[in-house]
Amino acid sequence: MARTHISGFPRIGAHRELKFAQESFWRGESDDAYLREVGKELRARHWELQRAAGLDFVAAGDFAWYDPMLNLTALLGALPERFGFEPKTLSLAQYHELARGNKAQPAMEMTKWFDTNYHYLVPELGPDTTFDGGVDWLFEEIDEALALDLAVKPVLIGPITYLWLSKSRVAGFDRLSLLPRLVIRYLRILDTLKARGIEWVQLDEPALCLDLEADWLEAFSAVYNVLGDSGIKVLLATYFDTAAEHAPTVAKLPVHGVHIDLVKAPQQLEAWCSALPADKVLSVGVIDGRNIWRADLAAIAASLKSLYAQRGERLWIAPSCSLAHVPVTLASEKKLDAELKSWLAFATEKLDELSTIALALRYLGAGLPGTGLPAAAQAALAAASRALESRRHSGAVFNVLVQRRVAAITETMASRKSAFAERSRVQRHSLKLPLLPTTTIGSFPQTPAIRQARAAYRRGEMRALEYLERMRAETATVVRRQEELGLDVLVHGEVERNDMVEFFADKLWGYALTENGWIQNYGSQCVKPPIIYGDIYRPEPMIVDAACHAQSLTDRLVKGVLTGPVTMLEWSFVRDDQPRSTTALQLALVIRDEVVDLEKAGIRIIQIDEPAFREGLPLRKADWSGYFDWATRAFRISAGGVSDATQIHTHMCYSEFNDILPSIAALDADVITIETSRSSMELLDGFGEFAYPNGIGPGVYDTHSSRVPSVEAMQRLLERACEVIPAERLWVNPDCGLKTRGWPETEAALSNMVLAARTLRQRLAVQ
């Protein structure tokens, strides 16, 4: 029978138990013993789900207190030297200081994991990095699983991917020079696992799906010729795209199996079948690990019949990647439309899908009729087929009016009336902003009172008028505090928004919201991506009233803040029955209508946030141009309906931008705000070298850390920015929104930011 396994399970818990334990620990309300116990309970619960579904292996090593890359860094002993922590005795408190910063040091840099919305902590490596070993948490977790009498397959990020995703602040340093030391440490890890009786270990190398340079590709052979002969069976796992061109090389390595992603890149199967010897395992990712649609189980089983006949038990069946990218279970969804719910599968349901496919293959491979299947498997296959048929013909999915409007889009809709130089002149005269204008990204602290009011309204315990009055009172407080701080361009604070995507999705047709469909974004930050199940339509304006109310409270400019079409797409679970580009255009028209309505209502600065613009980029450069064509077009359509006097901003964060700057410039936003503080303005260098033509606001402090930087620290960053970008095109702002921060640290940081901007403004005025 084909063997079943996964690369990872959502670690946060069905009810975000890990999040609440983390935050309790950070506040000092509980100790590390409590946090460790919560982690242990979650691991045991998730392993039991895998065993109950009949998987041949449970995944271990996929758990992390904050981030798997940080866990691996702690295991390797490669902690950033600037913190001064002893790797082998690293405490949980110190571990979280690496992630969140402390009074002496800013947090480690954070960026997106390949083309997902998950953020990982970037390892800081240098010539003196030794990989002498650190904490033993991984081995303790393996022991827990073994004590439960489970067949365990540890999952670790592979050494090449780890090095590729790391950074060094030493100019010209070649990270590959660390590879011999790193391989020695991996060998010791494998030896420790082998001593515990572990048969298989999975080493994740998604970097193999990138456009790697020759020396990095050659490193794979050097590394796996060693690790493959370590005495423990190695499953080399790739995902997120194809690695077909490397199949002949990988097949010759002494690894015992390879995992490939057939959801994202089904075309690679033939290359791997041809190259991989029959005595090696081929693990096929046939269940979508990144989306929530129910799989066509019968079709998948039929497509694998001949492959199973060839490989038998050497065919493994798995999700395409870790299930950490989807919610834990549908069992918690009590309010979803019943028909829509029947179309879905979250992580727990995907475990059952794997088992059903394996059973179906067993009977198909033996030439038995379908009726020979166990009753439960027959029922699962039939239910999946009914759900797929229901979805194909549902009247809730298709809206003729939306489809006609998309078909009628013209090229002129994707352009502003004038070029930036002319718009900039008009806006300077109209807006009358000072040099180095100060603003924020949009959100302000979501206090317990705000969250409680929103929850009460959602439960029906607060009437609509009372809720509106409460939110307007909170908005008035946010506006007043911004005026007192001296900010030049204000925001209404987004007090009524639970999430920058879900808030808008709730107001649009074609979207559905879940109650508990949480996934981890980073650390304890969880998001609940809405589901795009049909054509998208805006029945009425979404934020015009809130923006106008805030503007009525002040004589200063108030910026209207929207989420852009690409981010609405990327941060949702997207329908898979039409091209993503088509869905993006539907979203662009929705945002365009809102932008036009904001302008008509007197809002003169409008921000269309696109933090997901970079993460939507395909991993292979050969596929970039197609993505940029539709993604850039979607943004320009959303912004293209207003006059020159209306200033369009956009915001991007926690991504590598230097290789896509022409496409960012092609968005033609009047101002872009970006995250730069964790990298000490390193990201801004690319904008300067590219000669980015429009306005830019490089973030001067990290909003994901409670650390309040000094006026002098922000001044240094601004001075650094002035060396790269002309001061007349610079804005001053934090890295990102302030929703997760408290008011005391927010006011302290913004006060320092305003003072830093004013000081530099005065200095520039007398030069």
C-alpha cells in the first residue's frame, strides 16, 4: 500500500492555544513551564490526529515556539552574536528576545517565506559562525512522540535552503563558505536521530525550485553525497514549484527518496519518474497544502494508478507542502453556508483525504472493483464527487454583471491622467505639506475595549447604532492623539477593522468568512483569510463614512486606507476554478469604485496597501513577466479613476524588493511606504540605485517590536535615507501598522519620530 505522510501540521492549535500561551508568557502572566506544557499538549493532539487518520508517519520538528527557521538556528547554535546569548543554554525568554528584540538589540530581520504570507526570521551569519550546536528541543520532541509509540519522521529545513535564506552583514562574505561546518552539524543531528531509532528524516529544500546560480546547485551534490550516506534514510523534499530540471542530478545522490509538489507543478512528474531509480521513494504532493478546496479524490487515485503499479510502497502520498498554511479543522465552523462548507477541506480533513486516496489506490492497484473499498472510503469518494459537482453548478459562484464589467475594461482605465512629475506639482500646491511629512501606515492600537465592543457586536449583544457610536468615539481619540503628536497626515485608525483583508471581504459579495479559520502569520500573529468562492461585487461603499467622519474632526489631512487588489487576492483562500488574474481584475474594479467614492467625498490622500505584491511573484523568473502584467494592471486600474490632485499612496513590507523595482515603479503610486528599519535602510539602497522616481517613505522604526527607538536612532536612519533619496520626495513613517502595539509605546515612538523629522527638516532648511 502507498505510504502516507505530511510535512507539517498547523502548530497554533484549533483555537490558537499557542498564541494565547505565548502572549501570556510575554506579559509575565505565566512561566516557561506553562508555555512548554501547552506546546507539549498541542504536539500530542496533532500527532494523534495523524495517527487516527492512518498516516504511516507523524511529522515531528514542525513545531516552533515562534518560527521554524529560528528553531533551527537555535538547534544549530548559530545565534546572532550581537545578543550575547549562550546557544546551548538558550532560554525561552531569550529565544523570544531574538524574535521580538530587547532594550539593547532590535529583533532579527523578518521576511516572507518564499511566495507565502508566512514571515520567517532571517538567520544572521558571518565568517565566525561555527554551528557548534545549541538547544536540544528537537530531540525532546522526538522523545515525546516515541513515548507515544508513534512512527516518527522528523522534518527539518535543509542546509542549502537555510544558507540561501540567511544573510550576512559582512560585505562580500560568501555564505557558502560556511557549508562544511554546517554539514558537520547536520551529520551530528542525524546521528542523534539515528541513535533514537529514527528510520527516515525529511530535509526540506524548497530552494531547489528557485533559479539558483551554479555554485549553489553544485552545493546540493556536495551536501547530499555526505548526508545521504549518514546511515539514516533521507527524504529530500521540494515544494512551491518544479524542480524537474534537477531530477537527473538528484536521482544520482545517495538520498533515499524525493518529495515533489504536484499541485503547483504537475508537469514535473514525468521527469522524476524517468530519472528516479525504482528502489527510491517518490513522494507526490497531491493534496493542496496551501488552499482549502476539497480534492477530487477519485481523479487523484485514478491518475496515480499506473505510478502505484510501478512503485508500490515506494510511492508515498502527501500534501504538496506543510499544512501549516491552512486552518486546523472545519469542525469549528458552525456558521458557514452548508453548501460552501461541503466544498472545503482544512488540515484535519486533508489527513483523511490522504488516507482515502491510499485506500483507493490499494484497491485499484489490485484490480479490485470500487465496491470492494471499505464503506468509509466509498463514502468519502462519493462525498467529494458530490461536492465538486455542486460547486461547478452553483448559482452562488457566477455573476454575469461582474463578468461583463471585467470584459469591458480598457487600457485607459489603467493610467492616471498625467505623469508623476505633473501630478506631484499639482499635489504640492494643493496639499501644502512640509518637507519630510510625517504619517503612519494606517492602523492604531486595538485596545481591549475596541476588541470587546467588536466581539459584542458580532455576537448580537450590541446594537448597530451603539457600536457605530463606540467606534466613532474611538476614532475621535485616535485623531486627537495624532494631532497632539504633531503628525502631518492623519489616519482614522482602523478601529473597526479586525483585519486588513477580512474587513473588506465581509462587505463584498463572492467572499465568505470563517469563525476559526486561523493560520499563523508570524510569531503569535494569526490571520483568518477569507474565502473567495465566487465573482466579486461591491454592493455599497466600504470606508467612505469612516474616512469622512475622521476628516470632519480635524483640519489636517486624513488619509483613506484601503487594501489593494493583489493583497486581497494573496491573503485570501482563492477560488481555483478560474485564473487568479481574472479574480484580481474583479478586485481591482471593486477598489477602484471605492477610491473614486473617497475622492468624491473629499478625501485627498488615499492609500492602497499592497504588502503582498512581492510574495505573489512566481519563484521562477521565467514566470515573472506574466505575473507583473496582471498584478501591475490590477493596481493601476484600482488607482486610475481619480484626478491628479488626489495623491495615491501604497505600502509594502517584509519582502525583498530590489529585484522587482521596475515593476514597483510601474505601479505609479505617488508615494510608497516600505519596511526598512530592521535592515538599517538596506532595502532603500536598491531604490536609490534604481533611481526610483516617485515619493517614498522608508520606515524608521519596527512596529513588530515593543522596543521604542530613540530620536537619535531615527535621525540616523533618516539621514541615511537622504543620502539615497532626495529629501523633497521623502516621507517619514513607521515600518507597518500599529494595531498590535500598546498606546504608551506607540505614543513614545511616534513622538520620537516626529521630533526626528522636525529636527532634520530644520537642518535642511538652513543648508
